[in-house]
Amino acid sequence: MRISFAEGLARAISESLAADPRVLLIGSGFVGLNTEARALLEPALREFSDRILVAPVSELALAGAGIGAALAGQRPAVDLSTGSFIFQAFAQVVNEAANVHYMSGGQSVAPVTFCSLAGMRGAGAAQHSHRTQAMLGQVPGLQILLPGGADDAYHLLKWALLESRNPAVFISHALLLGETAELTEGAPMLPVGQARIRREGRDVSVIASSITVPRALAAAQAMEREHGVSVEVVDLRSIAPLDRNTVLKSVAKTGRAVIADECNRSFGVAAEIAATLAEEGLASLKAPVRRVTVPDVPVPYSPPLEAELTVTAEKIVAAVLHVLGPR
Amino acid sequence: MQKPDPAERVAAMLRIRRFEEQCILLSKAGRFPGHYHVYIGQEATAVTACAALSAEDFVFSTWRNHGHLLARGAAPDRMMAEILGKAGGYARGKSGTLHMAVRELGVPSTSALVGGSLPLAAGAALACKRRGSGMAVAFFGDAALEEGACYEAMILASLWQLPILFVCENNSIPPAQRKRGQYTSSTLPAAGMVDVPQALRIRAEVVDGADADALADCFGRLVPEVRSGGPRFVEVRCTRWPGNFPLWPELPSGEWQLAWAFGQTADRADLAAWLEQSDPLLMYLRKRVADGELTRAQAQALDARVKEEIAAAVRFALVSPYPDAEEAYRHVLAEGAR
């Protein structure tokens, strides 16, 4: 069955509410301003209205209430809406949720899910376009789930709501909502913490996550079609936990790595992957790694300016050609 | 409401005071490294509030949490070991004094950020409301009202009608203003602290933090109200103990003397005045002796018993080993299936 990313989210929310009475939703945006995706969520929001809390614009307390309810045995999902808004809730997400288990010496757990729709979404400008995964990746104690396809939108969100024992930040992307993938009913999920090989290849590994996954796949097709080059695409799926082994194995096979990441260049997810390859994978590299990232500037409003900074399939193609060198 | 046993109440307050005195002495002796906050002068609040609660309720505290935990029933030896960073502590030395928590007593996590625990308490109250029993109490200082987290947590409490009791322990005011009137709190521009929750339709009142009987009446009335009727806010007006004015706590005139309740005067004038006007322990003790419910000899026996209990806690903490280095890596994430 082929489903869209938005359908994956809606199914995960609906099935989780049905499966466990402890699941509750604090807020109900989840899919942002996308009206089609909102329509998909509607049935679940109606059916389980008693477990959906009307949320004032109080991100800090909403996040904290999610943590507190989780400490007291519930399994809340807090809708923090646009990814940049997590900054309004940062004190609770970073300084409470992430520390609860550790500071209590393992006494307490807070299985809360913070949902956000992050990324460069088109005309979001500087205050609505943040990619927060790298900065949240600096916070031990958080799980950071980063679906790059509809299948993982469903699997990872459902896992967070029903199975996880720890706080999770679930970061979806506005431009992924319409992406589709095959979902086999009842098939087991690839465990959280394992990267997914989205496409097998021999010549170059492209390590991608979230919105850069479909763009890396488009780049891989173009390389095959136009250059006869076989590109492997690794979808990280989560950056905490981070599956370094799959990345290292892929690069051991191909000998070349391009990292496509929508974070800013400095200290981003790509920087961590590059550091891992430098420390543990140098012997397999036939060429220096290449990062395709967003330059270290705020995101501008005007479409051509935003396009200038965006990690596109074309830029990934150029990076792949670069690591292949003159042939 | 059941009338409290005076001896038990005195012992509960004494247990906190003697514990905190030992903290100060251990810190001065270099037995633990960081900054810390003691609850001396506010004992009656934690003791009477916790006496009104049930086992299933949740309690959220702050960096000044020792009194709340002891009143909730935490073991002084494991607390002291935690403060010393020892393996015998509740968090095996990973929380220290500032974030002490005891899950089994309904204290799941303690935030050392101003206002940090209030949203957590609102969430626990939400869980109580969903399961149909229990409530949450949030203890915090007056400075929490200067944080957005406090305002937002009160919005949720009022909007969702949560079973939560906000206990603001205002230890910034002079004795004459404890019972009525306006005051200058930290740096909050509101004329009255209770105006803030009341603007959000949370019923709020003021109580004298030096009067253990008034506190017991207040909590005895508010706790059932919260269980059936939603959020309440109480401002407990305390007068700061002189030992809490310096950057690091100090013991003015040494450890607290039972004799100060029976005519003897403390050396330092500021302490002597505080004892007479603002010490909830001394004032409660005097009242019970005056109304014949307790004798000086009984109080002495209680104090001796408490002192021995706390001395044993200190011994336990001192001999408890430091955690292995491996402990630093444990509990980053909860492991296993839910």
C-alpha cells in the first residue's frame, strides 16, 4: 500500500490513540498549514476528542506539562508546531525532559514526544525555517527522530507514542508531507537506531536525512541516468541514536561519501558524520568527504534567495561528481 | 480534619532543621563541593502541606528541596549521601542537592531552574485528572512569578481545571507584613502576588508561614478543594532566616537551641529578633507548651532523638563510597522495553 508522509503521521496518531488509553495529544496541529494533511488527521481528532487538549500558545508550559504527565504515567505527544517554536519550549525540552532520567539516577522516565514541523519550507524566512536536529543532538537524553520518508513517518511516530521509554523529538518537514512510500501492513519496523539504505549503490554513498532523502534519491537517479554512476543513499532516520555503523559500512563499500544535510554547515549533522568518517573510516575513503549543507546564514524570505541556500538534488549531483574526481 | 499530634509535628520540623544545620557544617568542612540552599525558617510549610497529602499525590520542588523531601518521608541518610555525591544517594550522586527526587514518594523530578517545576507539576496534575485520582503540589519561591513558566503553567491549570496546588513560599518579606498588606517582593511589580493567579481565575490566598497552625488549617482546607474543584494558589509569607542572607548559608550563633524557646536569648540580635517573630518551629513549640500539650522535657527528648537520627544520616553519608566512574554513563536513556 502506498501512503503519503501526511497519511503516515495521521495513521500513527490514530492507531496509537486507539491502542493505548495513556496516549494523549497536547495540541493538534502536527501538520502545520497543510490543509489536505489536516483533513487526513480530522477523523482521529474527532474520534478521540476526549484525549486531545486545547492548547493555548504556551509552548514552554505545554512541553513541561507533557513531561510532567509522562512522569506520572501518561504517554503525551506535544504539538510544538513549526520547528522554530521549540525555542519557546527549550528550557523544558532541553533542561527538564532530557535530564529527568539521569538526574533521578534512573528512578523516573518521561516518555513524551515533542512533535515539530521543521525545516526550510518555502517563505518561512529566518524565524520559521530552523532545522533544530543538530542543536538538539547536543543534548544527551533526547531521542531525535528524523523521518525521511512516509514509511518512517508512520513507524517512528508510532514507536515514539507507544514504545519509547524516553523523551523524543519527532521532526517532520513541511515539504515531505506529500512524499509517498510503500507501507506493508503489519510488517515489522526497522528498529529505531538503524539507518535505512534507501537505494543500494557501488560508487558513492550519499548520507541523507529528512528532506535531503528524496533529494538524494533524485540525485542518485540523475547520476545513474546521466553518468552511469551507482549511488547508494543512506537515510539516517534518527540522529539520536545515530547509526554510525551503517554509514561506515556503506562508505567501506563505496569508498566515497557525500553528506546531504539541511542544517547549517558549522556543527551540523553533516559535520558529525564527517568527523566519524575521519576518525573511523579514513582507510576506506578514496577521496575527501564532501558536505552539501546550508551556508551559515539565516534563511531569507525571497524565493530566489531561499533557493540559493537550499540543499537541492543538483547540488548533491555536483558533490557526487566532485568526490568521483576526473574520470 | 484530624488534629495533628504536636510531638510529631515538632519532630518533623526539627528533623528538617537539624538536617539543614548538618548540611551547612558539612559544606563548611569541605565535604561537598557545590552551592546549596537550606530550608531553615520555612519548615512549617512543607510539614503541614505534606501532612495534608496522600501517597498517590505528586510533589514538585526546587533547588531548596530538602525540607519538602523530608516532610514527604524521604530517608535522611540517602538524602545526605546524595548531597555528598555518594553512591548511597537516591540518584547515586548524580543529582546532588539541587535536583533531589524520590520517585516512590511521588517526587519524580526536581528542577533547579526558577519556575522549572511548575509546568511539570501541571502535567502531573493532568495525569491525575485523567486517572481520576490524586493531585500535584508545586512548591516554589517568590522569584518564580518573574518567570514565564509560572504564568504559562497557571494558564494550563486554570484552562484545563487541573488538580494542582501552587504553593509560593515568599521568604522575602518582613514580619509585620506576613499577615496582611502589600510588600516588596523580589522584583515583581505586582502589588500583590495573589493578583497574578486571580487574574487567571485561580483562587488564591495568603497565609502566615511562621504560624504552623494557620498553615495546617489552610492546607487542610485547600487540599480537598483542589481534589474536587481545581487549581488553588497560596502565598506563604515567611521571613528569611538570618543564616540565609549570606551568599553561602551560615549558622548565626551556631546550631538552634531549644533553650531559645524557653527564655534564653541568642547572641546575635538579628537572630534573636527572627526567633521571636518569625521562627515557625520555636513559635509552634511555645504555643504547645503554653497550652499544655507538650513539656520542655518532651521537646528535649524529641530533639535528642532527631539529632541522633541526623547524626546517623551523616555517618551513613560519610562512609558511603563515591560512585564508580562507570556511573557517569548510566541512565542517559532508560533502557529496555516499556
